[in-house]
Amino acid sequence: MNHTPTTAVDFDAALIAKMSQQGPRYTSYPTADRFRAGYGHAEYAAVVATLGPAPQRLPLSLYLHIPFCESLCYYCACNKIITRERDKAAIYLTYLKREISMQAALLGRDQQVEQLHLGGGTPTYLSDAQMDELMAHLRACFGFAGDRDGEYSIEIDPRTVDADRIFSLRRQGFNRISLGVQDFDPGVQEAVNRIQPEALTLNAIAAARAAGFRSISIDLIYGLPRQTLQTMDQTLHKVVAASPDRISIYNYAHMPQLFKSQRLIIDAELPSDHDKLAMLGLCIERLTAAGYVYIGMDHFAKPGDELALAQQSGQLHRNFQGYSTHADTDMVSCGVSAISAVGRSYCQNEKSLERYYAGLDAGHLPVARGIALTRDDVIRRDVIGRLMCDFSLSVRSVEHAHGIEFAVYFEKELARLREFEADGLLTMSDAALTVTARGRLLVRNLCMVFDQYFGTPNDVPLQRMRYSKTI
């Protein structure tokens, strides 16, 4: 069955402005603010024990978090450590390898890794020799699918690498590369403290192509200080000319009350909500005109890219890194603050280096909190995931997979969806829910209808709500 949704997007600025609200991005369900303290190494190990013999388990998707950066980008809301003390990275690598070994011992070494992603921070903060050391350790602990079948990606800051380093990354086994760009305009770069000459980015893309990377991705942000429709148009022109395989365009969520670095941004230089919406509309118009497929949320891809092909075949998946091509995997994440999704559970590591190191020194995985999914969670996760990835949902497939009568189980939710149907955001029948071109940009609003936790009191005091606006 072809699952390809229409790539058309009906950009209704008035409707979007009316309906945009704070809400989850659904990289997981339940969302991370529902994880509970007291879920630690023992609880995680118990989940792994239920997975059965290692050869019968799902393949693995590995995520490694490298938190270090040389300089501070004012907009950044990631868990990062700004330092030029390279010894800190050497110490971190020692502990990270220890955690990887613990995971391998717990999971068994017979499982195959089909996906690897290094994020941050700045993964290329590690030296070339340190990256060699890390990759060798991973291969000693796990088996990896071949280069043709596996997806092995790394985020890079073009300011921290040269062509030789990019060739070295390819030699080390990475076949996908993601470049942080955010904006090509020098004034915008100055306003967010990320001076990155255009030539650095273009040289990195050229080197990645020459090195044989299978997919090249660029990250952009709209809504940054000093951005205008004109500067965004110029940036998009340069991005299209560079012709990356994937483009992610994120909405800048200005939350200085939560992220100290954002207090360095001058509020008066931020574009208005009206202008931000116009920028989003411009991005969609320019990229789709250039032949990119709108995958969903913030993501665009060339029609032949693996991301677009996965959506066509119904294999697209969402995880903590966004859209993914490998749906049937357990996601094991290592490093400070990293979140794993194994079996019917999620768990997150300690967020501070001190507590992360202390856990490993004590001889256990540094898990700080997590959640075991109920049957209802699993059903709703399936529904939300299909809507987010396919923009459609087969009622029969959900009923068959979970042994429910959809109209009875989701009676209240379907009644609420009728209001969205009246606004033209989706069509509903006994057989399917289908998001319309008008509703694609508001799919998070539709998914929130199926979220039993959203809008209810949060009894987890350690985690504050950090939702961005849906648009």
C-alpha cells in the first residue's frame, strides 16, 4: 500500500494564527514531561529482561550525546556545556565508553545496530583521534549493519571542521551528515552570536559530497532576531542552490525564562508573530517549488531521499531526533541527558555531568527518570505516530493491532475532531482519518486530541512544561 500523503500545504495564515498554541512535538508519547523520578537502572534492566533472547529482539538505534561547544549560540535550548578546556571532553569520553559497555553487557552483543546518531552540543568537538576511539569502542560492543543498509549520522558545526575532517568522518563510518546553519545573513548571525561565513558551509557540503556521504542535511531557524522576509528569502535562495538532500526549518521558541542564553537576545529585534508566519509560508513556498517534499513538522527532503521514500512506504517514524527512517528499532541513548525508548518504556539519563559521572562511578547506568507505558499509552502512541508521519490513519489497522473498537475507544476524541473537520483540517470516515492540506501544519493540534495527559495537572515537579507553539 502506498502511504504517500499529498505534499501540498494549504497555508492559511489566519487559521494558523487562531489555532497555534503551546503543545508537544510528539517525539515520544507520553511526552518527556511525564517521566517520573525513581525510575532508574533496575527498572530499565527489568524492561530489557522482558525483550527475550538477544537474537530475537528488534535491531538497535543508538544515540550518543556530546554536550560540548566552543562558543554559545544565544538561541540554543539544547543541553550543552560551553568550554574550551579540551580535557573535559577526554574525561567525558571515558565515562561515555563505560556507559556504552554497560548497555552492551545488559542488551547482549548479538543485536545489530542499524542506526547511529551523534548529536549535541557539537559532536565534532571530539578530536579526530577521540572519534576514532569512540567508533572503535562502539564496534567492539555491538554489531553494525553494513554501510549500504545502516544509517549513521552526525551533526557538525561547519566552523569546527575542514575537508580533511569530513573525509575522516566518512572513513569512520558515518554516511549521513547534518550541518547547523540557522541563517546565512551576517546580521542575523551577529544577533545570535553564531558568525558562520557562507563559504564555510558551502565548503563543508562540497567536502561531504566528495567524501561520499549518502545524505546531507541543513538546519535552519525562522523567527530569529533581525530576520525579515527579505533576509529569509536570500537565505532560502542560497540553500536551494546548495541543494542539500534534507532541510529542517525550526521555529525559534523564545523562552528566556527557561533558557539563560536566550536572555542575551534583544527582544526588540525579534520578528513579530505575523512576520514569523509569513517566513514559514515563504519557506514552504520556496522549498516545494524547488522540488522538495514536505515530510511534516519542520522537515523537507528531496523525493529520492530515504526520508521521503520511508514516508511513501509507510515506514516513517518519529523519535527524539525527529523523523526517522528506521521504525522497528529499540532506541538506546548514551550520554548526559540522553533519552532511550526500549520496549514499552522511556528513560532519561541525568542532566548534569556531576550526577551522570556519579551514577557510572557507582556501577550503574545513570538513569534519572522514566516511564513504563500502559496499554492505553501504546495505543495512543500508535495513533499519534501515524498521524504525525503519514497524515492519515487506517481505523482498521489500529483495531487489528490493538484489539479495540476504534469508534468506542475514542468516542470523546472523535467528537472533538468533528470541530477540526468543520474547519477543514481533516476528513473522517468509518475507515480512516485523513489530514487535509489545510491541516498539515496543524497536525500537532490534531494529535493533542488523543493525548490523555495534555492539559491535565503534572505531578512531576522536576520537569517544567517546555512546549513551543504548534506553529
